[in-house]
Amino acid sequence: MTANLNPHISVDCVIFGFDENELKALLINRDPSEDPASSGKLKLPGDLIIRGEVLIHAAERILAELTGLHDIYLKQFGIFDDPGRLDSSDDLKWLQERSGLPVERVITVAYYSLIKIDKRIPTDLSIAYNAQWYPCSSIPAMIFDHNMIAESGLDTLRREMLTEPLCFELLPEKFALNQLQRLYEAILGCSLDNRNFRKKIQRLPYIVPLNERQNGVRHKPALLHVFDNEKYISIKKDNTVFII
Amino acid sequence: MTANLNPHISVDCVIFGFDENELKALLINRDPSEDPASSGKLKLPGDLIIRGEVLIHAAERILAELTGLHDIYLKQFGIFDDPGRLDSSDDLKWLQERSGLPVERVITVAYYSLIKIDKRIPTDLSIAYNAQWYPCSSIPAMIFDHNMIAESGLDTLRREMLTEPLCFELLPEKFALNQLQRLYEAILGCSLDNRNFRKKIQRLPYIVPLNERQNGVRHKPALLHVFDNEKYISIKKDNTVFII
DNA sequence: CCAAAAGTGTTTCGTATACACCCATGT
DNA sequence: ACATGGGTGTATACGAAACACTTTTGG
């Protein structure tokens, strides 16, 4: 917990989830006594890496501690290395205490993470960390340069969504086509023609319809689909790009 | 030159140039007395960062020292952080000497760089650093994990070429359309239909024909074109992706 | 029977693809 | 005059976009 940390490098995670037709990010509040929106204590989940720890493992560790989830999509998207990025914050002190070492300069490696929000995060963990989902359209102020990191992560996600099948990481295993469409609309910030969208998707051989429908909805239940990753990979080889 | 370095973080550059219809990378040989191909002393241009130095400045510094060039396209594409990446190499000793500090673990941040090979690198610099261009299709063995870094840089370039106007960073300011085509063919490793390629390019408003032709060639001289970056940026806003 | 979302086809337009010959220059 | 790469046009096929109504369920 102390001298085992590498005080030069940290990892921060921008954790995205799709909920109620909105893209949200999971932020934590280090000071539960204060109002999260105004306290300035909100931050991205993150930590110094452990000596000898590979960055991706640090990111997985942070995710697992916070959410209890493993096997989550993680993608490194940037490094934030402004030498002054930790200045003018008493959170610097916290880092010093945590590492037990003088903290001169910390560069942070940023990952974005996509989670299926239906795998509910255990409530006790959310409470322990004061974790909460905030709509990406209105992320409150955070400490350090974390707002910049979150923005950059969102930009990257928007861009990479267009060429990689990331959307399925954000949806339940079995999803309705209209759910997929609303996800695209939420992330890209535009609206899409329903008929054309469905035609395009249904042509893709790696999106396979099940013999199963939604239930418990008070309208015509949608046919469920799954994403077949093996099929996707085998097709991708020749025509490198995922287009939806 | 010594205690001023940060012994935890380095920057390595994969420098690409397009020459004689081939994509090449600029490698350096730290031991001029040996045959570069077999000595195992080849490496990517790189260095530890200076204390307090921003990563991109370190990359710019490395490029300027090696090539004498400024204002070069640089893009960070990855971090190489395997704790064992420097093991089993006597180059580790060199790093220790250079920094004057015990080197425990160095993570390296990798940039790729695109240079117009017609801006010839001053010969004295190439000699001082033993720098040499090697075709990307047959890059010799290098120290550390530098082969992996170079491969990864090439992959990234191939991918990003498809959605960003990077090609013009590799061509002379004024270029012929067929040069552009050969560049694409070299990087993508495929051949393109000449007529269709020209049609597609000529539709793009940010590729502007000049009233000027090649000279000194012993065939019909090609009309020269330039890439208008301002125009590109203004158009890009709405339809986010560069497609060729 | 009403509310709510699922699901469905056709036409039009533009871009992608395939393909073979003449042109301008230097030597 | 010839060798070398530059430059051009058309026909076909395919995917993108625009557009409005019917269907199925739960309450």
C-alpha cells in the first residue's frame, strides 16, 4: 500500500456505460461528506502503478477494485504529462502519503473502458468508493486535469466507434436493433433513419438474430440479437474497417 | 547530459519517409565500427526525457538533433512498458551511464514521425548518428523491443492513413497524383486503379492543381498539386473522416 | 381500444468498379 | 523514333438516402 508504488506513473480510467439512452461516465468522489457536484472532489478512478506492474494490469486492478468486474474492454488512449498537471491541488499531498515517497512529477496513462451497465455494479462497492454515473453531456468539474482526460477519452471513443465494433461492449449480450441504434445516436450525437439503419445492420453477418424476444415490455417486443465476434474477426481480415 | 534526465521515461521515434516508391524508416547504429545489419546495434532514435520535459518536446528534440528538422509531423501511438523490456542487453548499461542514475525500469512512449524525404537530412548529421534509411518491408533486428515498436508504428500508420490526410506529410509540397497513388500502394500494400484513383482525388476540393509541371523528366511531365490544409479542416468539420 | 415502440419496401441518386488507349516529353 | 510514365471516358453495379404506415404487445 505504500513503498510498493511507483510514484512516477499513474493510470486513470474513463469508464463508460450506456443507460437510459444516454452515455455516462463513472466518477468517484473522494470526500463523501461533501456535495459531489460542488466539492471539487470528483475524480476519475485511477491510481499510481505498482512497482513492476504493467500498465494494463494497473487499469484492470483499478476497474476490478471499483466495480468488481473482470474481462472488461480497456483501451489506452493517451498520456497526460504536463509537468504542472498536479499542481495547485491538495490531492497532491494525498499521492505523497499514498506512495510514501516524494512525488515530483507523475505522468498518467489514460484508458477508456466500456462496460455493460446491466452487469450492475455491486452497491457496496459503489458506496465504498462513492462512485456515481454522470451523463457525458454534463460532466461536473473534477480535480487535476481529469476533465481534459475525460473529454479526450470521449473524443477517442467517438472516433474509434466508427471503425471498430465497440458498441457491443456497451450493450447487454442480447440486444435489440433499436437499442443499438439509440446507442449510436447517443454517442455520435445525431439521429439515424430507422429503416436504413436496420437494413445496414441486418446485412452484417456477424450480427445474428436469435429466436428470442424481449419480455415484460408493454409494446411489441423486439427480436434480440447477439454480436458474433469470431465471425467478425474472420471477415475483418480482408476489409479492415468496421462500418455501420 | 547526466543528472538532468528522468530515468523512468523515454521516448522513441519511428521516423518514416517515402523514397523510390518505398516506405522507409530511419534507424541509427550506435556502433559505427560494426556492420549495421549484423551487429545488433541498430535502434530507433530515442532518449530518456529530461526532468520536467513534456513528452512531445522530447520527441521534437530527438528529431531535431538527428535530422536538423523542425515542424515535423509527430504522433504518439503507444507506450511500451513491459518491465523486462530492457533486460538482457548491454545497452542498459549505456542508459545508466547516460542518466548517471540507477535505471530500474524505463517505460517508453513511442511516436511515429512523417518526413518529406526531399528535405534531405544534412549528411553530417546522418554520419554523426550513423543514421540510415531501411525499407519497412525488411527492417533488420534492433535492440530492446524496438522491432516491436517499429511494427506497431507501421500498423498505426496504415490504419490512420485511412482516416487522416497523413500522406501529404510524406510527399514533397508539390506532388504529382501518381506519386500520391504510389505512396498509397506502398503503405497499404495493394495496387489501385489509376483512373479511378485520379477521379476520386480530383473531386476533393482540398487537393488543388497548380499551373506547374514536373521538369527534367524524360516523359510527359505531370501536373503538380498541393494539399490545402485550411480547406481540409473547414470541410472536415461536418463529415469527420478522410477517405481516399 | 389505446399507448408505445417494433418492424417493413421502393425509388432515386451518387459513388465504386472495371476496363484500354492516346499524349507529351527527353534522349 | 522510341521509351517512359502521364493522362483520359463510359457503362454497370451497388450501396446510401429519403420517405410513412402497419403490427404486436401490455395495460
